Amino acid sequence: MNHELVLKDYIVFAIYFVIVAGYGYYIYNKKRKASADTKDFFLAEGSLTWWAIGASLIASNISAEQFIGMSGSGFKMGLAISTYEWMAAATLLVVAIFFLPIYLKNKIYTMPQFLSQRYNGTVATIMAVFWLLLYVFVNLTSILYLGALAVSTISGFSFTACMIGLAVFAIIITLGGMKVIGFTDVIQVFFLILGGLATTYLALNLVSHHFGGTAGGPDTINGMWDGLGLLRQKAPEHFHMIFDKSNENYKDLPGLAVLIGGMWIVNLNYWGCNQYITQRALGPI
């Protein structure tokens, strides 16, 4: 079986790049001619709709950490790693009900601004410097590294070229500000969901065909369900959402303790106080 990309795959990548990058550059030129201010750049001129905000939140959350890191954790632990995302759904309700009304009422655009109003400028500066260093030396570098690793593996291009390409692509699509990011995220979420469903379908069919010996063969609905049944039969521990102390992965996800304890703190900080997440929800200001 040939696992390498063919010309059609590269054409699809090129078309996607041209559409997204072209839209970003168009909005950039449009804003430059209109002399848009920083509020328009960071808050999308208040033009983001609820569905665009929701899609952008999901697209912003899904990155190289999920494609490589969480996939690896899923292979090792099973479905239990998804508790982070289940908890995120509940956390978003808390943020929407209690956090965002305060931000919107007080016209708070950034977390340092919130700390400045709540405490003083020194606290705001400390947080701004801390998060700037964290984004540059931890978030940005890890995402570029993991993203380039994934693209290089499936495309065959050099790792350095993939990293530079991702960086240039990111710069181009952010030139137009949050308005571009918000609406292009809708496109990305659509393809993320479509690709995820297609990958799951194909993977389960392959499991059924190669390890289950089903008569229907791959690429059938019955083969997909047979593959799922085979996984549940051969690896039932991977379908547990909460670990007990006898599980070898208990140290990584310590059962109910992590759900009612530390995970809430992490999720509330990420979804309620993380600048590039909350910035999406401030679009209607």
C-alpha cells in the first residue's frame, strides 16, 4: 500500500493555502486603506457572530498538541484522555455565564487590562511579560515544532522547510486581524470534523479487515461497527473514562480526583483567562 502523498494531495493543500492566505491578505489591505484601529484588529470590528465565535474557539483549541500529543495519549490511555474535552464543555458554560458578562460589561479586552482595573499596573505588567515569554518560548515553539513534524512526516518535505512554511502561513492569515481568523476558523472546523469522521471510519474498517477477518471487507458500514466491536473486545480498558488505582495510567489521570479537583483550575484558566481564547468571545463588543 502506498502511504505517500500524490499530486492531488499537494493540489488540495495549495488550494486551501491560496484561499485562506488570499482572504487574509485581502482583509489586511482593506483594513490598511480604511486605517482600522487596534480594536478593529483584535476584536473583529464587533462582526463575529455566535457561530463564528464557537467555531473559532474550537479551532483555536485544536492544534498540534491534539494531533500528536493527545493522539498519543489516546493510544496509550484510551478514551479517558477525552475527559479534558468533556470538562471543557462544562467549563465553557461557567465562563459564558459568570466570566464573560464581567468582561463585556466593563469593556475588558485583555487579561492584563482586567488585572490593571482589579489590582494595579504592576500586576498587569507582570502577567503581560510572563504570558508573552510563555507564548514565545513555549506555546509558539512547541506548536511550530509539532506541526512541522506532522507535515514533514506526511509530505516528505524537510522539517525546516515545513516549520518556515507554517510560520509564514500563520503570519499571512493573521494580517487581517481577528475578523479573518474568526471566519477562516469556521472553514477549518468544518474540515476538522469532516476529516475526523472520515479518519475514524477508515481506521475502524481497516481494523475490521486486517484483524477481524470480516467478510464484508473494508469501506463498509458493517466493517466499521465490526472494527469497533473488535476494539472493545481486545482492548476494553481503553474505553474506560475514569481510572481506578489499579490502572497503570492512574498517575496521569487519577480518577474522580482530577475531575472534581485540579482539572477545573486548569480549564477555568484556559477557557476563561487565556487571551487568545477569550478574545474570540469579545468579538461582539
